[in-house]
Amino acid sequence: MMRKTLVTLICLTAVLSGVAQAADPMKTALSFIPEDAVGFVCVPELKGIDGKLQQTIGNLGLQPFVPPPYNSPLALLQQFLQMTEGLDENGPVALVQMPFDTPFEQSSRMAFIFPAEKPKALLEAMGGQVGEGGNWSLALFGQPSVAAIGEKRVIVAMVPDVLKAVTDSKGGMDGRFKGKDLKVFKGLDLVLWIDGERLLGTFKPQIDGFMGMMLMMQQASSSPFGAAQGETTKKQIDMFMEGAKWITLGVSLDPAGIGLRGVFHAKAGSELARVIKATPAKDSLLQGLPAGKFMIAGGQVFETDELKDAVKNMEPYFEAGEGIESVDADQLKTLKNILEDWAPTNKGLRFTLEALPPGPGGVVGMAAVVETSDSGRWLELAGRAIEALKKLSTDEDAQMLAKATSFTSEAEEIGGVKVTHLKLDLSKIEDLDEDDLDEITTVLGKEAVLLRMAAVGPNVVAVGFGGGADYMKRLIEHADKKAAPLEGTPGIEKVAGHLPKKQVGVAYVAVDQIFRCVQSVLKALEEEELPVDIPEINAPLALASTTGDDMVRVDAFFPTELVVTAKNLVMTMMGMGAPAEPAEPAGAVKTGTD
């Protein structure tokens, strides 16, 4: 009885161990990579990416352009590296970069790691021959190389000391990535990781030399802001060099589309860590925006320190501006003080750029919802900034713009709310003739350049451009509400699940609506329309950023319909045939993470 129980426990442990490994292939892949590597490119699961890649090629209709064996990583390994025996098709493949002292050593300090069910059989199939000390010799991609057998793996390097460094490693990368750090790899099928802290130090002399040359060019330019730009650039690069820790880039393949991810880790306590720190939004970053045929829609959370830093980074430009003869130094100082007061009042921004049906309101509308600490003060400071800008320069063109610009508080009432106008009177711009004015009003509407702003509650400012008073009324009705109607549109519903749930910033780019708006503008101007067209696909490009402990992450998701449409458009423009209908994804597996 005891013997049967023991056998049952052993079998159960083996099964659970296999399930755990299958559930987290990246952790297994990291265990293959030596802990002292300074970089690696890794496929966590060879057979997994093989199937996904072939499905992606099929979904995109690229089979004629990527025939076998080039559509299969497994087939490529078997055909070109003769891995016909002993390969573990479910294991990870990695190219690792071991430490080096100078950039010239980089390529020789790399090693390949291949998964193996039978390492000896794999090396023999690759044409390897065992030598003294147990190491093997073989040709990899036509280059003489050395190899060694590890646990469930084969290691191949160009030179023996690199091979030894890999095999002698006391642990794997799985020991360096735990908990939250490990989550950045979730769902990725291809990973590039760089130890920024060590590699940037190695390349520092080259980076410093390049930056010195760039600074000299900027300072020698005729622009009065050349030196200021150089100073700001140097400060930012120095901050990056001193604060960078890890950099991760990744690709995920899904029947619904292609995902890209970039993750940047900063050193704890560094200035860079302070700058990238942000708190994800509690509510939707599309909150308060009305639904419509958006071209671009998005939102961003602002941190007070971030905005203060932005104004502080402008100081070299203000100092340079004082040296320009036509600039009023007092007004420049006034403008700087206003910006220092105004910037911290901004807490967040949500916006949408819409394609409108042709009419007196124009064919383009922009709606924005500004979250602020004090909506009344926000408007007051905005008005003071406009007045300071109007008095800033004695230059003739600047004066013409100043006379054409007006800021009028409580210019009208819409939906029971007082609305401020910021208007540019195009009739006062001497360079514009009647034809120019007609074209502008055809696109922007009869009001042309008129920005409407209104305090909708104590902490919300609604900003509208285009579409006339009716468009602003629609915005005012939604601006201070908790609802986010845009999230219910077909395109955003389709792609939002592939982004992180906790977000600092988000954006959706509807390429089909942008294209159709361009066609609409050309038609309204009675210009020749583009010779190609694309269908309405309701599949926008999706972008999002989020933050964690000393970390910032950016994701981009390209839905299959969008990639297919882009491919078909390129083929049509190249005369390779009319575009086919967008492919329907075989299934939508959400790859987003919390």
C-alpha cells in the first residue's frame, strides 16, 4: 500500500511540474540563460512560435511571399543547421551576449543555446565531433565553433572561453527576474533583453564622443536656441546614462493581431526613476468623451512633478529668448511665471479627433477634456498666457498674428455653460487671399480657427474645435460624466483587451477613418482624390503606457484587419492586384496583462 501511494505521489509531482513549466515557458527559458549575461534574444517556446508564425502568415495572406521553409523556425533549424535528431521542439532558443570590455569584442562574446531532448544526438546530427575535455567542434552558419552539452540543452559559441563562461555560470536569469519583474515577459513570443547599466558603461566613450559632436553642431548653428537645445539634450542623455538599468523589447503573435512591447527599468533612487514615476488612472482614460467616428482618441495622466520638470527644462530656451532683439524680456518673464503656475494645475487630458460629415461645421472636429485642480484658474491663466504671447515680440509677422488673435471670456453660453473663445481672425492675415480662406473654411468650417473652452464643474475644462456650437454642446453634455461612450465603439472594443488594464496613457489610431477623412477633404476642395481606397475596418492601432516600481512599459497592438489592409494597400499601389477583403481573425486571444 505504501509503495502504491509513493508511486502515485511521484507521478502527481511529475504531472504538476510539467503543467507549471507549460504555464510559464519564459521562466524555463530564463533558467537556460546564464545569470551574468548582459543581453539576450530569446524564443521562450520554439514550437509555440512556429505555429503562431505560420498562422499569422496565413491570416495576413502572405503565404506566396513566405513559402516553406521560411515560414517555419523549426523547419529552418532542421534544414540549415541539420537539427534533425535530438531537438526539443517545445523548449526555448536563445542567443546570449556575455560580458565584453570593448565594442570590438561584442560579436565574439555571443553564444547560442538550443533545447535538446537528446543533446548528444543533436550535436551529431549537426555534424559535431567530440574532442578533448568533452567539448565538441562543429560549423555553425559556416563558422568554426565549439559546443558543450548542458542540462536539456546544447551551448554553441565561437570561442572556448565564452563557452566556458556560459557552462560555468552558477545560475540562470530566472534568479534575477522574480515577481513583478517576471511579469513584463508575460505573453511574449520573442524577447530582446539588455542590461543597460553594464552595456551603456561599455559604450560610454563612443556615446560621449557622438554627443560632443552633436553639441558642437547645435551650438554652432545660426538658431538662437541651438545652445539651449544642446544643453537640454545633454542633460536628458546624462540622466538616461546614469539611471538606466534594464531594457526589454518583445513581440507577441496572436490570431487577432501583432503586439509589440517595450519595458524600461530605471535604477532605484535615480533621477530617471523619479521622472518616470506615475500613478495609473483609476477611471477610463476616455472618460467624458462623446462617441463618434474618431481618427485618433486617447488620454494621459499628468504628474505634478513631471509638469514642473517640463517647465524647468524650458529655462535654457527662455534665457536664449532674452537675447533676441525683437523679444520683450519682461513679457517673456511674465510668460514663464504663468507657465510655472498653470502647468501644475493639469491633472489629465482626454481627447478625440473626429471625422465629421461635410457641413458648415467643417469636416474635422477636436474634443478634449482637461482634468484640472481648478477649472476657473486654468482658464484665467490660459487667457493671461495668450495676452503675454501677443505682447512678446515686436517682429512684424508676430504683431500681425497678435492683432488677429483674441481671447474672449464668456463669449457665449452653450447648454447653460459659459464658453470662452480663442479665435484667430484669418481675414487679418495678409498672406491669405480669398481662395485660401475658402479652402480653410471648407475644411474647418465657417468659424475657421475658433477654439471653445468651458469650465464644466470645478475640476473639468471642455475644449472644442470645429463642428460649431452643436459639437461643443455635445462635448459639454459628456465632459464631467463618469461614462466613456468611446469605449463601446466597435473598433476600441475589439482591441482594448490586448492592452494593460492599468494605464498612464492610451491612444487609438483609426487608420481607415484618417484615410477616409483625407478623401473627404480632397473631395470638399474639389481636388483629385487618392487613387486607392480602403474599407471601413473598425480595427484601430492601440497604444498604452503604464508604470510600476522604477519601470515604464509601452505596448502597441496591430489588429490583423489593419495589417491586412495595409498589406493590400501597398500591393495595390505597387500594381500587384486589387486588395482583398480584410481577413477575419481565427480567434481573439487577449494578450493584455494587468
